[in-house]
Amino acid sequence: MPLIQINIIEGRSKEKKEQLIAEVTDAVHRSLDAPTESIRVLLYELPREHWAVGGVSMAERRKNRD
């Protein structure tokens, strides 16, 4: 039973998240020949304040960009 965990920054639409889940499931099915019913996808959405690159949160990066 493959278990795929994905971390993304919050803010994407329900439709985009459903598309991601479907496409990742399909890719795992094709690459591992795993039954689709056995594939689990866990999607974790993190606030921009909890995601940092180079010591700066994505919230700060966005604020400085605007």
C-alpha cells in the first residue's frame, strides 16, 4: 500500500488539489503497478508563515515582493 505525503503552501483551490491527488495516484499506479485502491495520498497544507526558504518565511517574501 503506497503512502504518498505532499506538503504544499495553502491557497490552492479544491479543484487543483483534487487534480494533484488524482495525477499523483495515477503516476504511482503506473510506475509501481500498484492497484489504485491501495494508493493513499496525504496532502498537508501549510500556512505561508510556516514555510521558509533561506531563513525567510514565504509570508515575508510575499510581503517584500509586493
